[in-house]
Amino acid sequence: MFLHITQARSPHKRQLIYYRDLIRELVVRDLKLLYKRSVLGIGWTLISPLLQLAVFAFVFRSVLQVKIPQYASFAFSGLLIWTWTQSALFQATGLITSNRALIRQPGFPIAALPIITVTTGLIHFLLALPVLLIFLAIDGISWSASILLLPILLAFQFILTVSFAYPLAALNVTFRDTQHTLGVLLQLMFYLLPIFYSVEQVPSSLQLVYHINPMVILLEAYRTILIQGKFPDWPLLLLLGVISGLLLPIGYRIFKRQSQRFVEEI
Amino acid sequence: MHYAITAQTVGKRYNRYHADRPRTIMETALWGHRRMKPIEQFWALREVSFAVMPGQMLGILGHNGAGKSTLLQVLSGVVHPDEGNVQVRGRMGALLDLGASFHPDLTGRENVFVSAIVAGLTRREVERRFDAIVEFAELHPFINNPVRTYSTGMLMRLAFAVAIHTDPDVLFVDEFLSVGDLAFQAKCLSRIAQLKANGCAVVLISHNVEQIQQLCDQALWLEQGQVRAYGEPNGIANQFADRMAVKNQMQAFRTYSKQVEIRTVRLWDAQGKPLSMIHSGDAMTIELDYVSHHPCDNVIFSCSISDEAGQIYCNTNTEASSLSISLDPGTGQTRLHLARLDLPGGSYHVNVGIFAAEWSIAYDYQWQAYPFQVHWTPNEQTFLYPPRQWEIIPSPSVKQIL
């Protein structure tokens, strides 16, 4: 058993400040590195979904002729939301294996690492948000009070993503191909989510199964408040909250149990 | 006052896996779960116990693979012990993988902030120490350049400066002083001494026996994951150095040229009778018969006494006594008279060797070939049993009972 007693000179308040500073510093480091490595820097976070959107517009408006009103806002919101979770999960999976130095640092809270990655993703999301708002404006959508619910949805998505990031990061220590496998699965998930098509187009016999995926509920809720300007389906939102609240401790527990072996395995 | 670090019967077990243990999901799916299981387990550490007070320094000695680094990892909590308890009180600092958390594309300033916060400081605390860190590292003109432009020495200086300014209550140091120039090493040592004086407990891994003797209050000698010796650093460091020397000697002289051969060794007591057992403090004469096949100049005779474990207690040679010995072909005899052998009881061996001038060739060497016993009555743990006498002087201020 290892017992670390922190002394009275570092009470809980300092500990909280410390976690805030740690997460902020490492998020800023990630952003700085992204910014320094390419001329476009943060711009990349916008260019990729915009290019995807251009392809979507071509394929689904002109070739397949999907009838969804305000398609640009519809597809772009789906893309942004899913890009956050997708890239955060993919990066979080490689966290432990690529951060040897941090894992070996005495007293370092390893459990903060997935939170840092998901936070970095959130910052990218927020940086791209003005572009989404421009699309909404172009599509003639005016804001309503429902947009005030956005932070709650962001919080739910944050918790949900972190919950999955924990076990995946731990699994990648035992099985080094977890990240590659996950890349393929996330690519498939992209097609299984209502990103470039709408939930209504799913056959009614499959609707129930389709809604098991919490990401589906989340995407719908986002669009309800952003595009339709209505308040979302409250029971579904509550369910989402309960699911996130259950998954987080499970994911964290798995990570914590495995974390004792990290140093010897990497 | 509380201990800063306590370790009680700490054990760490590692698994050894099948050589082609599956490392991927794909392989596991193909070959099944069987090969995932460890084929063997071994203890990297076992039954390790010690305690360090605030302001004390513990030196850890041991050969490669003795478990020193594992012990440091267990103490710092990055590896969990399978047995026993470790308790650490206060903020931990470490001089382990210096500079490993630096990112080459970030500037010195940015890296100082990242690594100091990773090491446990809040942003405010780093801001307050920033100037001191840069000054200590002597990197003021370069602090805004990316660290990929730094030399290795500069990197190490910066990393050390950060690590040492985190105000740890407990500091773990893994063999760091191969770093930087001598002046900087001296600066680092004095900074560690300063931390120690301010009540920081230090655990130091070092191969440098003198360093352990000079700096540490306690020493722990690990051998194959177990404590070989624990306690006062001078004695333990010397024992360790001897053991290293014997090991090296054994390896160096595995074959002997036999130009001069040892024929036999006899042990005599003070009365000139053959002995196999003496009492502590008795005299002993070691007689060596040799045969020389060629004329040789400046021959060295060497003689030592060791215990069953190979620990050398007494070691002398003719060169040390400034004797210049030339041998003609033929047989001869050499005697070493020991006026007293103040050894505690136990089984010992006499080791003898004959070497060419300046130890260039080992003509012959016999390790632990001639045993003898020392008879012993006092119930004491000691390495040496000199003639002794206690004298109790009654103090006027202390009232004597009875």
C-alpha cells in the first residue's frame, strides 16, 4: 500500500487551484504546440470541417438530393460536435503510452490527462463556434432563449467523452493497437450518427435501437436548441445526464485500477 | 516529529511474460487469452524496511539490477508495492528523468512553467520562483529561445533548477551527478544540502561510495532486491566498495600465469603450532610455500582475510610495506605475522596471491582456500573486537540507583 500524506500547508483550496493551473497549463501547451507547428495553426481546426462540409453539400444536396432544410447549419453543427468527441477519444487513447515522462513524475495526477485532452478539444469546438453561428445567420435562423442550454449540453458531452477516454487510454497500454482499431471504429460511427442525414430518415423499426447511442440523443438535443430554437426533449436530456453520471465513475474506476501498472508496462 | 518516509516490509513483484505475449487486440483474438498470463513471477524487491526523518539523507547502494530504481519508484508512488506499506509525508520532488517533460518547440520560459506545474507548483508559485530558477540555471540570455536550441548541459541545468525549486519535503535523486560541469555539480550538491538543512528528506541513489559517505546519514545496500545492510553509511559504503573490488578482482584474474605457484599455506599460532581455531585477539602467522619457475623481480605477495560471504576484513601486501622482492627459480617461503586478530567469532578464510611488478600479472591466486574459525563468547554485533575496558565515572549530578 502506498500512502501519501499531504501536509497542512497544502489544504484543499490549494489543491483545487493546483488542478486548475495544471489543466490550464497543459491545455495551453497543446494549443501552443499546434499553433507553432503550422503556419495556419488554430485555423486547421476550422479548415477540416469546412472542407468536409463542402463535400457534403456537393454529395447530399446535388448528387443524392437529401431534403433537409438549412442543410449547411445542419451538417456543420453535426460535424463540429462529432469532431470534438472523435478527435478527443482518438488522442486520449494514446495518452499514457506517449507521456512516459508525466506518468513517471512522482505525485502527478495521471487521471488529469484525459481531462486535458477533452478540454483541448472543447477549446477547438468553441473557437469554431462563431463560424457555426455565421452559418445559422445565413440560413436565417434567429437565436432564442434555448441557446442558453448550450453549456449544459457541452458539459454532458464533456463528461461522456471523458468517461470513454479513461478506459480507452488504459486499454491502449495493454493492447498497443487500440488506437488504430479505435480509428476505424470512430470512422464507422461517423456514418452511424445523424451527422449528414437526419434521425427521421432512420426506419421506424430501428428507431429504438438507434437511440441507444447517447451520441444520437446528444446530437439531436444540440440541433433542437441551435437550429429549431426550441427546448429539447426534457426526459431524454435527463436520461443523458443519468447515463453520463453513471459512465464517468465506471470509466474512472477502470482507469484508476489499471493505472497502478502503467509505469511497468510502458 | 514524524518520519518523512517509512517503508515497512515492502515488496514488489514483477511478471515475466511469454516471449510472444500478444501486444495487440488482433493477436489476442487469434491466439486466445492463454499467452496473456505471466509465465513466471519474481520479486524485484522483498522485505525492504527503513525510515527517514525530515532533514535526513538516505543513500542507496547496489549493483545494477539490485532493485534501486524500483525502490525509488515505489517510494515515489508511481509503482505500487505488492507487499508492505510505504508512507510519504509532504510534497515530493524528484531528480529522476531530468528534462523528460520538456518540449523542444517551446521556449525555456514556457518549459519552466509546464515542468514546474507538472512537478507540483501552482502558477503563482512558479511566477514567484521564476527569476530564481533562471538565475540558478545561468540561462538568462537564452530563456526565450526554444529549448531545441539548447545544449544538453543547458537542458540539464534548466531541468535541475526547476526540480530543485519546487520546495519538496521529500526529494528522490537517481544518480544525477554525471550531469553538467564540475562547478555546476558542486552548486547542485550545495543546494541539496541546503534543502536538507531546511528539513527536506532526501533519498539518493549513487554508485559513488564517497558521495554516500560524505552526504548521507544512513545507507541501504540492496542486493537482489533485498536489504544486505542498512545503517551507518561509512561502514556500509566501505563494505560495498570492498565487495565491488573483490568481484572485479575475481573477474580480472580468472586465469593465472603460474610462473610462480602457491604450493601450500599453513596457519600457525603464537606457540608455533598449526591452528584451525583461534580466540579473538590471538596472534596468527600465515606461512606460504611457493615455487618459482623463472627469475622474477619486484614480486608482490598479497594476503587477505575474508568471511564466508566474501567480505574482506583485512588486506595487506608486500608492496604496501615497500618491500622489493626478487625470486630465483626454486622453492621458497614467505611468512606474514599478525600480532593480533581482533575479529568477532565466525568462519573465515585466508586468501593469498602472488603478483608481478605493479600488479600487471597474477602469477597465482587462491581465494577462500584456507579456512579457520574464530572462537567468540561476547554477545555483540561487531566487525572488530579490540581489547576493551569500560570505565564508569560517577557524575555528581546523577543520583545512582543502588
